Amino acid sequence: MRQRDIFFFWLPLFASWLLMSGEGPIISAAINRLPDEVIMLAAQGIVLSLSVTIESPIINLLSTSTALVRDYASFRVVRRFTIHWSILLTVVSALVAFTPLFDVVVFDWLGTPEEIGVWVRPGMQIMIFWSAAIAWRRFLQGAMIHFGHTRPIGWGTAVRLLSSGSAAIGLALLTSWPGVVIGASALMAGVVAEALYATIAIRPLLRDELHPDAAPAEEQEPLGYGELFWFHLPLAATAVLMLLAQPLVNLSLARLDNPTVSLAAWPMIFQLLLMARAAATALPETVIALTRGPETLAPIRRFGLTLTGLTILAMALLVFTPLLSFYLRELQDADAAVAELARTGTRLFLLYPALFVVVSWQRGLLIKGRATRPVNTGMAINLVVTALFLALGVALRWPGIPSAALALYVAIFAELLYLGWRVRAQLGISFFAGLTARSLSPAPLKE
């Protein structure tokens, strides 16, 4: 397997994640040019954090669909599973947005200041169908990845970015709506547009490989709903644990000095990290789809090592050149205090995206071998370590953003070490050492 083959398979997935991560900066740039920008930016960060946390059980539906959709019968099972999750998460979103549960979550649990929290509610009310739209398009995109149709995924994200960006700019220019209302409306416009595009883009597959009359997958037992549930459950739990880290960071920042500025700066830092992690985020599905035996492990590992080095280089160019200040002050038009805190905070995360490349490679290999439980355990370790160090920072009154950086670094190191041990134990392969890989069996690996 040539590096260029892996690259051109990975490239549309990377483009999709990179374009998707560009959505937040466009919306925050619009909010920064509206009245009460610091309050609105902080509220928008909490709206997005809560919405993504509610969505978290279906984030890894992309990996599940990539791994398990192989013919029409399995497509129908995963589709039914997706619809069930969409209904459940929409109900949860409505409960948070429209009932007294909102006060419990936003004020009691997160400790959000009153002047910010009152603007979170309308944003959450707009976002109630966010999870359903995300679930549907991830299910369809996973099926497309499985059959090697990765190019439409990048185009779908371009449609999303164009829709959300146009909505944000248009609403900012043509209405007097509050910034958080504009931000939430733009996000919903983007995910709905992408879901509709995915529904259209999968039609060639539905006519051919996924047609009811197409031959079923060879040498595979029919996929049952129970098998699907138990395969996805650890991945759902992994995503829940992963995204709980963001509300935990918000909780700690709200309890430390200068909470309003910190809560406004953190979404800007997090958006930059999402863009820097785009290369890594596209890696698990690449590993799942292209790993077909021990002879494919070395080329994919080499590709991952290359991504690690390039990610470090990209972060260094961002934080050690005027590019970061230009982005924060000129493109984002951020408040001076918020921009300075975001600038110094981003520098603390120089190596974080590179570590995420290694973790993503490890997760992809384990999911390919249907060993999803260690992936969940690794994320549980990550969350526990994050919570402990954030609590320590609050107790000792450490500065907010540096406290969050330390917690996230120690946590990802702990997860990396655990997953590395499980990959070596089950596959005989290490990211940084030589390969002695055993064959990947189509049956689930030992857990």
C-alpha cells in the first residue's frame, strides 16, 4: 500500500473535519462584531459545549457505520439504530432547553454566571434538532467511507460551512438578533444542509452496492441489532466521556479568577485546537477502512508518523509567528483582553494535537479489530485524570487556562499509554517501535 493511496483516501476526510472546524471561527467572528460580544461569545461556547455533549453518543456512529455497513441488510439495521438514537437525543435536548432541567445544568452544575446563563437558554432551544441531523449524516458518511466514496464527504462539509457561514454573516448584517441566537441559528443551518447533502450523495450506493437486490457480504454473519448495540455502546460511552471534558473545563473556568474573560477565550482556543486536530480526527476511519491484514499496518503507521510531525510543524507556525495574533485581533476582532488570553493559552497546547494523532491511530486499530471496550476504558481514564487535575486547579486557585491545559495534557498522556499497551498486547504493534504485527482477525479480538 503506497503512501499516496492512503493520502488520497484520507484527504477528503481531513478536508471535511478541517472545514467543519472552520465553522466555529466564522460564527465567533460574526459574534465579535455585535453588541455585548464577550457575554455572547461565552454563552455561545456553553451552548455548543452542551449541544455537543448531548450529541456525544452518536459522534462515533461514523466509525460504527464504517465498520459494520457492508450490504443492504446491515445498512437497514444501522439506519434503524440511528433513528432510535436521534429520537432519544432530541428528547434530551428538548428537556434541557425547555424545562427546569436547564437551571440545574447551566447554573447549578456548571456554575455559569447569571449574565451569561440567561443567553444560553435561547441558544439551546434553537439547537434541539442538532443531534438528529448529526446522527443521520454520520450514519450515511460511514457507509460511504466503507465503500471508498470519501470525496462526497468533503463536499458535504463545504456545503455545511457555506450554509452556516452565510447564515451567520447574513443574520448579523440584516437583523438585530443577539449574537448567541445568530450563532445557534447558523450552526443549525449548517448541520441540516450537510445532512440533506449526504442524503443525496449516498444515492449511487443505494442504486448499486446497497440495493436490496445486491449480493450480501460474503463470509459474514448477518448483522443483528444486539450485535450492533454492543459494538457501538463502548464507542458511545467513549464519546460521552470525551465531550464531558469540555463542560468540566467550563465549570472550572467559571470558578476561577476572571471567569467571563476566560469563558470567552476558551471557545476561541478550542476552535483552533479543533482545526489543528483535523488531521488526527480523520485518521480512525482511514485506519478502519484500509487495514486489511498485517501487510497494511506498516504503511498506515508510517502515514501516522508523518502526520504527527506535520501537526507539530503546523502548530509551531501558528503560535510562534504573527499568524496567531493576526487571527485573533484582525480576523476574529476579539476584545483585547480575550485575545491576549487566547493567544497565551493556545501556545500552551503546542504538542496536544500531535498526541491526538497517536491516540487516533490506536483507536482506529482497536475498532478495526472490534475491540471497542479498551477504547472506552482509555477515554474513561482520560476523563478521570482531567477531572482530578481541574479540581486540583480550582482548589489551589491556579490560573484558569493553564490549569485546563495541564489537565488535558496529563489526561491524553494517560490515555495514550493505556491504549498503547492494549494495541501491543492484542496486535503486537507499537506506534513508535518496530512492527511485529499479528494478523487482524475478522472475529472480535480478545478483550
